[in-house]
Amino acid sequence: MLFAAIKKDTQLLLRDRSAMVTMFLLPIAFIAVFGSIFGGGGDSPRTLAVYAAPASPRALATADVLTHADMFTIALAESPAAARAMVASKRADAAVILDADFDPGAGHPGELSIDLAAPIQVRAPITGAVQSIVARAVFPPAPGADAPVIVAATPPGIRGALRNVTAFQFTVPGNAVLFGFFLALTVGLSFTEERKWGTWRRILAAPVARSTILLAKLVPYFLMGLVQFGFLFGLGIVGFGMRVGGSPLALVALTVAVVLCAVSLGLVVAVVGGSERRMGSIGSLSLLVMGLLGGAMVPRAAMPPTLQAIGLSVPHSWALDGYLIVLVRDGAGIADILPQLGALLGFAVLFAGFGIARFRFER
């Protein structure tokens, strides 16, 4: 009976196209978009148009330094007007214009033609890089002054970071966690649909313990959740160049804990969700808010301290912290993610305990 019930729910889950889209296709779209937005490796550098007046040796020398800086794709312009037109037509992200009287020391700076209405996240890196390169070209440092004065290094007690990671190292686990927890909504809706179709009453009539019925109902979703995470991380490795800096065993253990937590949360959704429409609207909103607080959309490190603290109240944050340790920190193992594993299993026990205590078989 247990395996027959598991088979039945597995077939129902596989026929639910909306659930399959939410679990597999939407995460791929989000991973690709967010990874590309935040510099997911292989992106071409910003295009910088450069005009240097032929009559000014200082302008030509500065333009040469910009050309060889390897920070921009350089497009040489024939005139100041042509350089500005390249920016206006979006053929260049910005343009450096160095006229014949270019001499910052004498009060004649060059011009950086750039859309000042563009987001500061776009303008600031370009402006800062151009100003730094031009300043060093016009005012060369004294011998020895260009030597590094500070070198970044990870302190003892913290595992070193995996080198040359891309944004996909962060967006793959972020979106996997965000959409992985939507499994809870799928679990909750499955109970509502069973009751609506009347099949739940027929299942209860079987000579099987209620606990066995509930377990058989949840097992297919747990297995499908493991498949979902395996698919997304496999795609991240093969398709997006994601690497696993730590132990694969730690990655598997963390994934099992995350899926178990999501399925347990599904019991809570089934208990408090109410009607199918209410469960779909309120449940989706709640899961999105939990994902936001947990750092699945915006890194928690970029949030204010208060929001960072609040984020610890949702399982998403613990799952993401664990994944980032395993994926980004070189040589990380299960011992490094014990706090995250403990928190996720604690959430799972809390959700399952509440759901089982409040679950009404006869409703």
C-alpha cells in the first residue's frame, strides 16, 4: 500500500505542468538573468570611445595608456562630436575626449561623456576606472610609488575562497533555494486537490495507518525535490561554469536537509493554507518574502544589520550560507556547515511537528 500510494502521488506530481515549470524552468531563467546581470563570467568589458587631439602629445600619451589598460573595449573616435554620438547611440558606454589644450595641471581637464541619468551602479565603476587611469597617465607616480601598498588576504581561521569564481557561483544556489522552497506550496496544494477530487477519503478508507498515508504522500515530493536540486546544480556546473570548492558529500548532505525542510514546510502550508486560491496567493507571497529575507535575491551581506538578523529567522538564509561555504570556500567539508545543517534540521522538525499536530485527516 505504501509503495502504491507513493507511485500514485509521483504520477500526479509529474502530470502537474505548473509544478514542473516552477521547479525546473523558472530557476533556469532566473539563474541565467541574474548571473548575467551581476557579471557571470565571459562578459565583454564596457566599451569606451576615445578621442585624442593629434596636436597634443599629452592627449595622445593618455589615450595610449587607456588603450593598453585592458579594462575597456576601446573604440577610437575621429572627433569629439563622433565620440559623443557613440555614447548617445549606445555604441559606447562612455567616451573620453582629450582636446588639444588637455592639461589637468593647468586647469584644462578632459571630458568624460557618459549618461548621467544611468544607474550609479553603471556609472560609478566606469567613472572611477577612467579617473584612476587618466590620473596615473598625467601624473606618473615617483619610482617605487606604483608598488602595491596593501595586499588582500584571508585571515587565519577562515577558509580561503575559491579563485576566479563567477556570479553564477552565487546565483545558482540562490535561485535553487528560492524555487526549491516552492516545493512547500506544491505539497500544500496537493492535499487541497486530493480533498477536492474526493480521492483523499478513498485513501483514508484503506486499511493502513494514518502515519503511513501521510508518509506516502510526502515521499514523492521529497524525491522530486532532490531531483530538482540535482538538476539545477548539475546545470550550474555544466552550463554555467559553477564549481564546487568544498566536499561533494557536504553538498549532498546540505541538499537533503534543505529538501526535507521544504517538504516539512509543505505540511504547515497544508494546515494553515485554507482554500486553493488563498493558498496559492498567500503561500507564493510568503515564500517570496522568505526568499528575499534569506538572501536568495539580494545577498544578506548587502542588507542593513537589522534585516540580516531578521533573515536568520527563515530557513533560506541558513541554506544559502551553507551552500556558499561549500561552493565558494576551498576545501570546506561537513564540519564547516554543521551550524547550517543543525538549523535546517531544526526548522524541519519544527515545521513537521506543527504540521502533524494540526493536520486534520477528516477535514
